Amino acid sequence: MEAYLVAIAIVALIYVLLALGLTLQYGFTGLINFGHVGFFAIGAYTSAILAMNGLPLVLSFAAGTIVAGLAAWPIGLIALRLRDDYFAIVTLGFSETVRLVITSEKWLTNGVQGIPAIPRMFAGISVGSLASFAVLAVLLVVTIVAILGMGRIVKSPFGRIIEAIRDNEDAVKALGKDPARFKVQVLILGSGLAGLAGAFYAHYITYIVPDQFIPLVTFYVWMAIIIGGVGRVSGAVVGTVLLMVLLEGSRFIRDVMPFISDVEMASVRLGVIGLLLILFTIYRPQGLMGDFTRR
Amino acid sequence: MFYAQLIVNGLVQGLIVGLAALAVTLVFGVARFANAATGDTMTFGAYAALIGHKATGSLVVAGGAAVGATALLSLTVYALVFRKLAGRSVVALLVTSIGVGFLLRSVLGIVFGHNQQLFTVPLVRPIRFNGLIINPFDLQLAAVAAVALVGVFLVLYATPIGRRMRAVADNRELALVSGIRPERVMIALWLLVGAVTGVAGMMLGMKTIVSPELGWEMLLPAFAAAILGGIGSPVGAVLAGLLLGVAQELSTPFVGFTYKLSISFVVLLLVLLVRPRGLFGRLEGVR
Amino acid sequence: MSLQITDIRKAFGGFQALDGVTLTVGEGQLVGLIGPNGAGKSTLFSVVSGFIEADTGEVRFKGADLGRQSPAARARKGLLRTFQVPREFSHLTVRDNLKAAAPGQTGEGLVGLFLRPGEVARQEVEITAKADEVIAFLRLGPVADLPSGRLSGGQKKLLELGRALMVEPSLILLDEPFAGVNPVLIEELVERIRELNARGIGFLIIEHDLQALTRLVPILHVMDRGRILASGTPGEVLEDPKVREAYLGGAA
């Protein structure tokens, strides 16, 4: 039971990192990023591949973060000239293209077979449960640093401008500020966080395949920030925890109804997320936590 | 010759993309959002056609089932979901349409399972024409698409409700002021869009294999074609769909089978870089 | 000359919104721009402020051709605009709306934010003081800490003007500053604009409230169907038979 809880907590914190990135992008800046999972995948594969080639984990994690952040740069430059909904479509297309690339470039990613036996964090600690605790501790520290950093950013002049961009981009231009400059930075920052989350994921699960990086993951994160209340850091955290309870809770359905197969279970989860996205947007757009409503 | 064959092969695919893009562009023009449930609605159409076909063996019945059932589904989704979001932000509608797509795919997965299913169509000897190999079944599909397109354009350009639809697409406020009842236009829109999506889904299912994931993969090409064609322009969407279908086939020898799916993304990026409003797009009036 | 607009043309599809507009605003001048709805006034503002690119013609500001410069670049040169429908940052307080407009903030860059926290804090104090000055000047004190989305229409107009003032403007394009504002507040606004003008800020004002406008501006231009129909003092212009026909006659 203890090991199970630690495992859940680790996965939950990985999702919190993802949710923080999206909160910065959508919640504060209004960027409709439908391709978050693409940056998550880039971080995971970059770190995994480098570590498999002998790079120390600290460096591979940093590389995963940086490469994911940098990948957002050209996307930002191209896409930020576009209207909101085109941006959503382009980012969705980007994440699907990332998945095609990692599926096709077998020499680099081993294609659909994926990368097995990715080095663990704290492999030196021979007691498994202790190593998991260490991972959890590091992840907790990283998450707290990320939350504090986000808090600093959103309460700063930078934060003021990105919220202004979300509320009315043209007015920001009319006051002599260039929204694109801010949006690109936000995109890079949020994607870097997603990349870092990806690195943690790869080295914790130790086995990655392209199928783990489907758009559904992006919308798990969307669901989390919508549940928690868009546009607040606390919302990202609370929403993610609730989402995890929901996703993990669905495992227990299997205990009661063991005849449900894996694929059916996947269908059920997909349906639950779909239904929640619909219901929340219609009936509770402000989420459970706050009264932030956009337009 | 080889390339000519690829172009022929791409045309049917292009018609499917064009029909899907037509559905996207109609919703975008009139209801003002990018409907991400379009792909999964196509899947629904494919299953409806499959059931109709299995029960009777008739392709006509299959087509009728696809059109009827998908139009009904589309209207139901409008009534239960999108109608409640009138006046809300673009992102609310976008996210909700993603949710609708997920829910549809989930239900289809639970009801029909994840086994891939095939339309059993009789094998016919291909027609050879100047060295080109043409599958008569493709000709039938092309005919179906042509009939569907003629139908849609007749509704849009030759009926009162179509005129109203275009009026709302052109200038919503003006249309409402001049006494057009939005509710009726919306009902007509979603029925029409459902029918188009159903045909597209059926064709896709017949060309490939029916599975719950079938339609999702068409979403990006459909969006790409709708944008390429100039969002809100029905003719543009169909032409752009054909163009994309052919481009995908032509690119296969160069980029391989997997990457042909990303062609639409690359085309989308290029178009948006050069013309952020699409190729045939009209300028939106700015005041 | 502060602003020189020469032969601007702009068509939307088949509709000629601007059909050769030429107009100047001198250094520190107060100029009014009137005309029936659809005459092209707001389109002209959008062209001058860089939100819409003209088909042909030239806009010069302080002698330099603005060419295809972005709206932001024009604002940084001191050419500011407000919007007909107020575009407040609705989730920010009034004070934060103003502070967001302040130029040259170190804390707007992520590097500066984390590496030079002292400088950021110091600027924050300065900016807050400047914002509070503007709040006092525009009598927005009672609502300074409210989310601006909750202001009345008139207060939002004041806030738009206030944000422009934060940027150290030399010319402000005001798009219907009195529309939807109650008469008492209009008096207030007229006074504020006079004071600002006395400090050397020029104004080009689109307005339908001729009573308020004619008391404020010594020079008036009338637009109709994308052209300047008449120019002169308010008295001259309003007596012009062409104007009476196109604008006043049409309205009666």
C-alpha cells in the first residue's frame, strides 16, 4: 500500500509540473496549447536517449528541459501570429507530428518498440522503496521550486503583462508592448516545465513508447486545470490531485468488475474525461477552486 | 506514369478530406468554432454505415444509415452541448468539442470493441486506362462524394435556409437584425454538417479499416484543408481537401508512409506562414 | 507638425473605407474629427495607430514616416490611441491596468525579474507612485483596487485615457471618449483633456457629442464616405452646407 501511494504521488507530481506549465500558458496568458504532450515527449525521449548513452542524469534532465523549451521557440514564432483557435490546431498538429517522428525514427527512438531499461534515478540505492522515496523527495523539491518561481512570475511586472495579454491583446499593443515577445517566453517556459516532467516520467517508469504520448495526455492536463480553476497556481495543484484520484480510482473498478479488459478500461477513461470536459465547461467553467471566469 | 497513378489514388482520399473539411468550415463559418469532434463524428458515420451494410448488404442502405444517423447525432450534440455554450469564448467551444470527440470514441470503443472491422465489398477487376489502374469501387466512392457535394451546395446556394446560413456566416449581427431566426439556421447547419460528416466517415471506413480511432487521424488533415481553403469557404475547403489528398499520396515515395500523415501539418504551417487567413480566405472586415 | 496623414486609402473587399484622407495635427493641438457612422473615422485611427495597413498613402509622426511599424512601436514613439469600445484588462485592478502600461520595466523580462530583484522593486515603487498620480488626476481613487471589468462605461473610458498617460504620450487619438459617459463625468473629462493639452499633449478626437467636442477643440474635420468633407473652426464647419447635408441633415 505504501509503495502504491508513493507511486501515485510521483505520477501526480509529474502531472502537477505539466499543469503548472499549462497554467502559465493558458491560465495566465490565454495561449490555447493543445500540444502540451509533444513537449512532454521531447523531454522524456531527450533525457532517456542521452542517459542511455551514458550522460549523467542531472545533465540529461537539464537537456530534456532545454530541448523541450527550445522546441517551443520556432512553434511560438510561427504560431503566435495566428488567431487563438489556429494556434490550438497548430500545437495539436505539432504534438501529433512529434509522435510520428518518435514512431518513425527507429535509429534514434527504437520506434514503436520504445526504449526499455532507461536508467533509474538513485539506482545506487539498492532498497527499492527507499529509492522511490528519494525520487519523490527530489520531485517534491522541484515542484515546490517551480510553484515558488511561478508565484514570483505571476505577481511580477511580467505577470501583469501576460494577464493583460490574456484580457486584451490589442490594448497591450496599443500601449507599446509587443505581446509576441511575452508569449514566446511563456511558451518556452511552460514547455520547458513539460520537458522536465517528461524526464522525470521516463526515468521513473523506465520504459517509454510513442503510445504514451497521445493527445489524451494533453487533455488530462487541461482537465486538471479546468477542475482546479483556470488562472491560479493553486488550481493547477488541486485539480491535478483530483484528476489523479479519479484516474487511479478507475483502477479499483477493475477490482469490482474484473471482466473489464484493458482496452475497455482505456475507453472508459477516455469517456469519463470527455464527459467531464463537457460538463465542466458548460456548468462550472470557473472550476472547483475559484471564481475566475474568462470573458 | 507512376505519379499519375499516385494522383489518381490521392483523389479519393482527397474527396474524403474535402468532405471533412467542408464540415469543419461550415461549422466554423456559421457557429464560429473549430469543431474538434469532426473526426470522431466521422467514425460514428463509418460504424453506422457498417451496420447498415452488414444488415442488408446494400451500399445504398449503408449510405442512408450513415447520413441519417450522423445527422441525428450531430443535431443531438448541438442540442445537448453546443447550444448551451452560445456566446461563450472560442476556447470553451474548442475544449468542449474535444470532450465530445473523446466521449464518442469511448462509446464506440465500448459498444463495438477495438477489433478492426472491414466492409466486405465484392472484388471487381480494376479498369486499365492508358496504363492507369482505376478501381471501379473508387469510382463509386467518387460518385457518392460528388452526389454529397452537389447536395450540400444545392442546400447552401439554392434554398432559403442555405441563404440564411450564408447570411449568418457573412455577418451574424446583420443577419439577426434582419429577422433571421438563429435557432432554425443552427438546426439546419448541424443536420447538414452531420450528413456531410457521415458520408465522409462512410467513405473513409470503406477505403480503410473501421476502428474507434479511425476518424481522429482525419482531424488534422480536415483542419488543414479548411484553413488552406480559407476558413468559412465551402468551395475552398473541398478544393484544398483534394489538393491535400493528392499531396499526401505524391509525398509518400519521398517521405515514407508514416510521414505522409504529417504532410497536412507541414502544409498547414506553410500556408499560415504566408497567408494567415488561408489561400482563398476573404478578409474579415475590421473596423 | 506632429502628425501628417497624406492621401490614405483603404478598401475592404469592394468597400472603399478610406478614399484619400489627408489631415494634419500640429504639435500640441486639439483637433476634432466628426462624421456619420461608417464614414471611416475609426478605420483612420486604426491605420494611424498601425492596427490596419493602408493600401496607399503615408503617415508621418514627428516628421518620420511610420511605414509599416507595429502598433507597439508607434506607441513607444508617443503616438497613443484609445478604443471606441473600452478594452480594459478586466481581471486586473485599475491600478494594475495603469502599472501594466508603464514603459521600460526591468521586471518585464524574465532575466531582469530574477537577477535584478532590487531594481524591479525600486521601479515598482516609482510606477505605483506614477499610477497613483494618474488615479488622482482622473478621480479614480474610489475604484483603484477594483477589477477594472467591474467599472462603469464612463470609468472605463477614463481608465483608457489613464493608461495612455502612463506611456508619456505626445499625441493621443481618442475614439469617442464621451460615448456612454454621464454628463457630469463628461465635464470632468473635458477639463482633464484641457489640462493635459496645457501640458503639451496633442489630441485627435473622434466624437459624436458635438456640444462637448466643439467647446474643446479649435479645429474640426468632418469625414464622410472615406473622405475629408470640410475642415476649419467648429463654427465654420458646422455652417458648411455640404456638412449640413451629409452629416447634420442626414441625422435630423
